[in-house]
Amino acid sequence: MPRGRGLGPRVAAVLVFGSSAAVLVVEIVALRLLAPYLGLTLETSTMVIGIALTAIALGSWLGGRIADQVEPRRLIGPSLGMSGVVVALTPAVLRSTAEWAPALLLLIGAATILVPGALLAAVTPIVTKLRLTSLAETGTVVGRLSGVGTAGAIVGTVLTGFVLVSRLPVSGILIGLGTLLVIGSALVEWRRRGWNSAPALTLLVMAGGLATVVAPGGCDTETKYHCARVVADPQRDSGRTLVLDGVRHSYVDIDDPTFLKFEYVRAIASVVDTAFPERKPLAAHHLGGGGLTLPRYLAATRPGTRSLVSEIDGGLVRINREHLGLGPQAGIDVRVEDGRLGLRRLDAGSRDLVVGDAFGGVSVPWHLTTEEALTDIRRVLNTDGLYVANLIDHGGMAFARAEVATLSETFEHVALIGEPADIGLDPTATPEGGNLVVLASNRPVDLHATQKALDTRQTGWKIATGDDLTAWTGDAHMLTDDYAPVDQLLQPYSPRSSP
């Protein structure tokens, strides 16, 4: 009996296509599961991609080797079923590990990608072994199935990135995928000899779903980019904190937009209040929206202000409307777009103020930090325009120094605001890092008035400029579109630290 009998070309193509697609779904969704705890950084992405490729290589090698020693038909069903169970359990396992045993997160995270990835990757060489009936057609069979597998990987990537993540929670994606894999396993085994283990695997998949419900680290909303929660302030009835990927991102007082809780927001407000005449309406552009704290503040303190906000995450815009009291407020226009692309659409000299406050979880969008991006910001500002940005860094402040160096080459006047130890004004204290505020313009700003406003708001922050700022910046390299290792320059810190 030929070895290909019982596994026709269509069934073989479906198995290879589906298993290859599933590997990519697992890879992309695993990255989103890990981001709240490890950050959405280049290193995290590289690690997940590397583990996924390792799984594919390992599964392909072992699958082919075992298929030469064991009847291949016996391997397909278990590979699909076991991978389905692991995939379905992944959300509960990862979130529980992050909460109760964070030191093991990297190891467990790697296993949840490596195990199902290797099992699924093994399907292609197993199916190939079954389809080879003669040496004369080896090239045709291998080439066809290789192409089908690549097509499946492409579909899995596109489907996850453009459809699934925007419509389903990541836990739902993985539990659904695990269910489909178990169903596929049951069909394969039923076709081969009748299935007697499907109930056991089904119970494990159901257990994964139930465990995900009670596992820690859940979100109120999973947007395209964030695990988001809105937390009520027990001390202020109208206060709400927007938490993204475990980090307190924005604070909004729904009834009183002039109440600013976070120090860096009070610092930005101090700069704006003293840089422009009181109550003068402004034309402002905001790179990053979050809870829209500053646009709300400007609308309340400077009636007639027009704030255009570039926020890449449409899910955050919905959260603002549904949970943070944002109505059809006059003067606030939010566009779901990338901030760099949003800048290109603005006319030269059209803005009095540009505010930079864009973060992806605990990482910084590098393309908003470069000389080219800052040159575009300078282009859209009018003669008296001001750029104010929230920076975050820790340890040696390598990223913040590089950004200040880049700003100093782009604007005539630059100043840095922060804790004295963090900005080099108190050499006896150890820098702790956190938020810094940098301001840049082509006209001088009254820094004495700004310092007075900072003191009035009880921030404890000071201003570094001139020789002090030059000494603090040191020999930091400029950031350009060609060279911007922002993720590497950013110093590590706890994802649960506050703004």
C-alpha cells in the first residue's frame, strides 16, 4: 500500500497550512501577552521572534526524524491536540506566573511559545513523509507543501495583526485557536482509527478558558496596543487612572480637568502657563493622547484653544468616551493615526504648541525622537511656538541625554525639568529616574516664571539649562532616522512604577 494512501493532497495542504498559520498566531499573541510585564521593546520582540524561529527549526528537525522511525499517521493527531491544550492554557499560565513567580516569566514564556510551536512545525515534515510516494516526485511534493506552509504563515500573520487583535481579547484568540487545534486533532484521529481521547483534551481546553477568567492581570479592555484598565480614585469621586500594560499612564478628573495629579503633567502645565499669556487660546498638537489630560486642561483654562491629538490606538479613544467622560468637547479633535504621519499633514507655522507624550507601554516610539521628527515639529511651530515633551528614563539616563542632545541641535533654546538629582543639579544625590520634561523653542522662555509655577504646584522639580544642561548631556549621540537605538538606551525599571 503506498504511504500516501489515506492522506490526500487537499487534506495534506489543510494540515500544513493550518499548523503553519497557528505558529504565527501564537508568536504574535504571545508578544502581546508578555508586553505588560517585559515592555513592548525591540528586545522583547526579538526574543519572541527568536524563540518562535527556534521552535520552527526544532519541530521541523525532530518531526522529520521521528517520522522516519514511527508510523507518521500516528503523530499528526497528538501533535495538534497537545499543541492546542498548551495554547489554550497559555494566557492563564503566563499571567499567573507574572503575578506570583515573576522570576520564572522568561522561562515559562519561552516554553509556551517553544512547545506548541515545535509541535505544530513538526506537522509539515510528517505530512511530507506521508505524501512522498516515489523519489520522482520528491521535489514537487516538498516544494508544494513548503509553499503551502509559507502561505499559511502569511495568512496567520495578517489575520492576527489586522483582524483578530482588533476584535478579540488575546486570551479569547488563544483559547479559540486551542479549541480549533483540538478539533483538528479529533478529526485526524477519527479518520485514522476512531478517537478515544478527545474528551480529555477538550476538558483541558475548557480548563484553560476557566483559568483565564480567574487568572490575575486581566484587562478591562484589550486594545490593539495595550492591556487597559480604568481605576477609580478612592480619594476623589470623579478621579480616574488609566492603566496601560500595568503602568499608570494618565489621571483624569472627569468633573475638574484643571486637577493635575501626576508631577510631569503639572510640570508641562507650568511651562505652558508661563510661556503664553494667561487664557490666550492656543493652536496645539498632541503626539499621543492617553487620557487626554492636557487637552482637557487647555480647553478648561484657555477657552477657544484648538487641540488636535494624534493617538495611534483607537481603543484608547473609545475608553476616553465610554469611561473617562469625554463628550463632544469643543476644541478637542482626536485622530487615530501615527504621530509622525500626523505631523506631516500639518501646515508649516500652524501651531503655537506641540506636546509630546507618546509611549507604547513602557517603551518609547523611537521614530518620534529623531532629528528628522524634531525638525518636522519645528516646521509646524510658528515663530513663538513651543515644544514640550515628557521623557522617561532611569539609571544613567542615556536615552534622555541623547534626546536632549538632539533637541539642542534642532532648536535654539532647550531646558530640562525634573528632580534635581536626575538632571545633574544635585551631585550628592543618586539619580532615581522616572519622568523628565524637556522644552524647546526658537525664542527664549521665561524660566524664572516657570520655576515659580513649579514651586507653586509643589513639584519639587528644578530647571537645568545653559552650561548645566550641556554638562549633563555630555557626549551623548544625536538620534536620527538612520541611528536611533532608543530601546537599548532606555534603562530598565519596574513596569509597575508610576509616572
